[in-house]
Amino acid sequence: MKIAVSGLNNTDNPAPGIPVIKSIQKSNEIIGFSYDPNEPGNYMGMCEKTYLMPYPSLGFDELKERLEYIQNKEGLDAIIPNLDAELPLYIKYQDEIEKMGIKLCLPSLENFELRNKNKLDPLAKQLSMTYPKTYEISSEKELLDIIDQKENQFPLMIKGNYYKAYMAHNKESAIENFYKISNEWGFPVLVQEVVQGEELNLVGVGGGKGTLVGAVAIKKLTTTEIGKIWTGVTIQNDRLTQIAQEFVKHTKWRGPFELECIVNKNEVFMIEINPRFPAWIYFATEIGVNLPQMVVELMEGKQPTPQLTYPQNKMYVRYTGEFVTDFTDFMKLLSTKEL
């Protein structure tokens, strides 16, 4: 298949696009979708061609016009979108995109909205999980009122409803992070208690009919300051796998997802659900569970054989690298919007 993949940033805050490409490039032709000519994936030689895309904030009309142009030139078979900001457009208008001959493997809009952070409490209860005490706020005054409540001790998590989260250790940092989140992502802003335990993430793929097609769980060992995994190790947590199966069965989820959890003995706290692959997805591929290729098979109309077992105690290590390219490529991409 000829598949477009977005999320080509590969710096110390990497997007999932490059790991997804590495997982599927052997048997598919890759077209890159980029929102910034500075993204390293534009120049790594992993895409046959790269196109600059309009920012999601411009709306579907701009996206549709760009997709029609690209489709006429490339004849895309499918798109795997990997960024939180673009997913609402692709999900809301997936029927229109598929009418263009472009396949997608995405959840319904109802399921996408179900995992919004301000709606996770009822979902967590349905899955027999605990959701940390969370407040939805829209002003600094509301933030200060929460801080002044005796039962709320620092640290606190200050989170965007869709993306970004910062830990605040005092009132000043809480206020700073509140404005940092609201200025970038708007309202509501969420204030959440910090729970203790092991940080476990599970990446999975739902087949759309209630079956968990594949899954891999990892324990975070070290992270970046914004919570990205730097090192981790595979674990097999039966309770977490069961939760993932119940989540997919309950929602009929189609496509990739990531459960971020804190596990403290027998209690599992739901932190958030990402409706996409995480940046560590190639780790799963390397240990024998190629979840991106399973998504490709689903888009081809196939039913992948479920794969929920994998080697234990395999360690994931993220590192940075450098390479040299020509500045003329950057200028060409900037001026023509394709490379």
C-alpha cells in the first residue's frame, strides 16, 4: 500500500511518525505528512516524498483541498495520522476522506470524545479502575481555590484536556503551568492529584468489533521532563491486559491507542488514553509485535491474528543522533511545500 504517515518530528520530544514508518516500510510505500519544514523526518530518507500540510486549526476545508491535491499526484491508499492536534479532523471527517479513496483506521468520534480527560472518570469506573481526583477549571481564581483546600497537597498535575501536562510543586509553578497550558490549548484546564505507584503504559490496537488485536505493556524507568519514556522495560501485567480488553470490548475501538496508568499493588489508576500510537511504538515491533502493520492489515480488510504475548524484561533505550543534509532541501520544502 501507499501510506501517508504524519508526525515526523524526531527530536528529544519525538512524535510517533518515524517509529511507525520503521514498522511498516518494508512492505509499504511511505509518503510523509509534515507540519513544519524543520522536522527531521523530512530529511531522513524514509519517505518517498514529503508534503507540508495545513495546520489543523485551519479546518477541514484546507485539509480536504490539500488531500485532493496530494491524492491526484500520489494515489494514496491510506493515511496513519499520529498527532493529537490533527486527529479530531481525521476522525470527524473520516467518511469524506475515505470517499476520496483513502483508507483510515480510526475510532468513532463518540469514542474519541469518550477518552477526553474530563470524561475519564465514568469510563474508569466502567473498567473497574480509579481515576485520580480531578478538577476542571477556567480561571486562576479557581486554581487558587483548589490549592487553598487543605486536602489538596502538592505536587499537583496541571493538564490540558487533550494534550500536555506539567507537575507543580508550589503555588507559583501551578499558576505558571496553568497559563502555559491555557495559552497553548485553551480551556478547560485540569488540576489532578498525583498518585504514587509504578508508571505503566500499554499500547494496543482494536479491531473495531470488540477484539484487542495486539498489545504490549512497558514500565517507565526514566523519562524526560515532560514525561516521555527515555528508558523502559517490557512487563506482563494481566490486570492491565484485561483492562485493555474490556476497553476495546466496551467501546468497539478501531485503531491504535495507548493506556497510561499508575499501578499501586492491586489498584490501577487511569491517567489518560491516547488515541494514537506512542513514540515508543517501534519497541513493540522490535520485540515481535508489529502493531502498525496490524493497522495496515485492518485497512486492507484483513483480520490480524491477535497477539498479546511478547518477551519479558526487554529494555527500551531512546537515544539522539545527528546527520547532515543539504540546506537546499529545506528551502525547496519551504517554498514548494513538497520534497
